[in-house]
Amino acid sequence: MRRFWAVFVARNKEFYRDRGAFGWNLLFPVIVIFGFAYSFSGNQQNLYKVGIFDSGQADHSNEFTRTQYVDFIKYPSLNTALERLRHQQLDMVISLDKQEQYWINESSPKGYLLERVLKGSVTAPIENFKFEKKSVQGQEIRYVDWLISGLLALNMMFSALFGVGYTIVRYRQNHVLRRLKATPLSAFEFLTAQIASRLVLMICVSIAVYAGCNAILHFQMLGSYLDLFVVLTLGALCLISLGLLIACRISSEEFAGGLLNLVSWPMMFLSGAWFSLEGANPWIKRFALIFPLTHVIDSSRAIMTEGARLSELGSHLGALTGMTLLFLSVSAFLFKWET
């Protein structure tokens, strides 16, 4: 018991003397709780989503737009809203401009109910109903078709951050990097080897996971596999660079773990991996764009479920390329062999 107690006390002292790790373990749960409370709290649960085409001259005083339990989302582009409706990500699209129109997906039961609500919201006789009905056709995207791109990206994120960042920190703490410094190996060669090794591993694992699951579930794939490969490769490189940036100088495994959680948890919940941010607070949607995982998921999901091409994903690819170059440059400049 004496030996046990000595190790127990020593380990506790090691923990709380590491101020970074100790403080993070106190602050992180508080940040997560308040973040979720702000982002997803509300007294009402919206059951339907209606897209409103807003050309800048729309009249939003219609009685229908005040219906409770319906989430009304403004779209500056009618084509974007209709594309969401085809995939049943929206239940109805309505235009309140001078030419009042509404669109529903004939295969969506929610669209039928919202059409009845729209007609019931007119106070005048039903004969004076002015809205022109239009229909679109489209298959509903299964949740698993929508989710697979997020799962692949999440798997790459954890593999990159913890497989690269945490490993380098452990090498530094155990003086492995100190021994490597005494060899002819340069920092550039070491970092390049780390990036190449992890990149090949992540791509092979992603291909194996997708191919194995696709053989059973038959995912929807409207775009090009080559385009998807390019996006996932660029995203993996960006996430590996982020892991190197975090690990370039840190020597405490516990502090590194806290910092990696600080980066990975917001990305996991705000990048759209598990649920769509459609209709979320605009500030949340803008904030999510600072994460590379958001661009990876949005790009791969657009290729798989919408048939998008690389030329249509310029903003996402540009953001990933810029982040990769920034992370690599800073990590190479700040990299430190020893503690």
C-alpha cells in the first residue's frame, strides 16, 4: 500500500502542477456545456423547414410565415432552395415576391401537410387563393448517404491530430527527438516523412472503409470518385498540417491532449458531420468556416449527394489549400527538437 500510495500521490502532483492540463480539464466541460446551451437551446421544436426565396423585394408579412413549429429559412438563390427541396432537405419552398408561388416535392408527405397549412392560412375565401403551385421531383437522401462523408472526414481528423500531433509530443517528452537531432536527419526530412506516412495511411483506411461499407449499403454517388479522392487527399493534408502545428513545440502529453480536444470537439459538432447546420444561427455557420473539417465535409458531401465538380468547389478547395500552406509554414518555423 505504501508503494501504491506513493505512486498515487506523485501522479496527482504531476497532474495539478501541469497548469495547462489542469486548467483545461476544468474549462473544457464548461465551454462545451455553454456552447451547446447557446447553439441548440430553444423552447420550440421546429417540425418543418420551409425555404423562402428572398430577392430583396419579398413581402414577409404573409400569415403563413408566422406559423409556429416551422423553421423559415431565407435563400437569395431560388435554384439553391429548389435543390434542397429535391433532396427533401426542405419541405417546401415559397416565393413571396409579386408573383407568389410555392414548390413542394410530390414524394414528401411533409410537403403535402405544409400545402394544407398554407391554404388554411389565407383568411379570404379559398377561391381567392393567389399562390401558384409547382412541383419538383427528387429522391430523398438517406441519412447514411448524407452521413458517410462526415464519418470519413471525422476518422481522418482524429487520425491526423492524434496520430501525428500526439505522437510527436510523446517523442519529444521521451527524448526520442533529442536522439534524432544527433543524427544527420533534418527537421524538414522528419516532418515530411511524418506527413507522407500518415497521409498514405489515412487515404488507404478511408478507401477501405468506404469500399467495405458501400458493398453492403450502396451509398448514393452522383459525382466523380476522382473528385472525391482529390478533396479527401487535400483535406487529409490540411488536417495533418494542423496536427503538426499543435505539436511543433509542446512537450506535455496532457496539455497536448487538452489542446487537441480543444480543436477537435468544436470541429466535430459544428462542421455538419452529424447534423445539418441549415437554419442554424448565421453566426454559428460563419464561425464553422474557420475549421478545415467543415470544408472537407461540405465538399465531399456536395460531390456525393449533389454531383458537384471540383470547379464548383473553388471556395472550399481554396480555403483548404490556404490553411495547409499556413499550418505547414508556421509549424516548420516553430518546430523544436527538444523540450
